[in-house]
Amino acid sequence: MKIGLYFGSFNPIHHGHLIIANYILQNSDLDQVWFVVSPQNPLKPSITLLNEYHRLYLVKAAIEGDNDLKASDIEFKLPKPSYTADTLAYLSEKYPSNHFVIIMGSDSFQNLPKWKNYTSILQNYPVYVYKRSGHDQLPEFPGSVVRVWDAPLLPISATQIRKNIKDGKSIRYLVPEAVREEIERNGYYR
């Protein structure tokens, strides 16, 4: 099986994430997309992060009933902070019959040289990059398999969603209804 790994904090997951995952799944050779919920991104501050189990639950609520999308807690079992290279090595060992592809935005792709063992990642795993506004110039990494997608992008950010919640504004239509209900029921991000 060919699986796209969509890494992120998903703090919280929103329609923009879901549209990208579904678009790449429907327009590529992938069999599934796994949302890999990162407990702690080494390149981002963790002060605004909701507990990883709550974020995982929100991802599960967002994709419930879609067998082509999966929520993954694989990084919860690995040392923190989460490094993609370590996660890929673990997944490749645990699921040797699967082929893994990394899904990332062009903004993250531009930062790839800051990642742990990024050359090894590029040598061993294809990368599917979706273009993000303002990040059109992509670095070239000879010998690596990189495909670029013009996925439909919504100008929604998890930062703006958290700000709306804090300010008492609605997040309806920014996130799936099940996610909105769970956030409101539990008072997340207030």
C-alpha cells in the first residue's frame, strides 16, 4: 500500500487540511493519507498546543467515516520532540510492505535543510509538495523524487481559529462540525 504521511500539529485540524489531503489522495497514486499528529514540532513553540490526545481525537472526529484517511498517533510513542526522520524509520520498520510518501506545503519544503537527516529523507522517500502562497521558489534536491501539486488552498489557519475562539467568535465552517462541537463542549483554546 502507498501511504501519504501528512505531518502536523493539527492545532486544530480544519477544512484547509482536509481539502489538501483529499485532493492529493484523489489526484495521485496514494492509497491512503495518514494525518500524523505531532506531539511537539522541534521548529515550533509548544506553548499554544492543545494536548496531543485531544488533537488526535479532533482529527479522528474530522475524518470519521472516510476509510481513505487515517489519524496516526505514531509519534506519541517516539521521543520528543518529533523528528520526521525518526518517524519514517520507525514506520518503515513496523510496516515493511508499505511505501511511504511525505506530504508537505511548499513553506515547509523550503525549510527542509533545517530538518534532522533531511538528505536521508529525500534519498529514501518521495515528497509530494502542495504550493502555498508566497512560497513558490522551491529548492532543488538532485536525485530526490519531488512532485508538486496545485491543490486548492483555503486561507484558513489554526492560529486564526484559536484567536477566534479566544475572542468569542464563531469557528463554524472553518472546521468540520464534529470538531467545532468537541472544541466548544470542552472549552478548548479559551
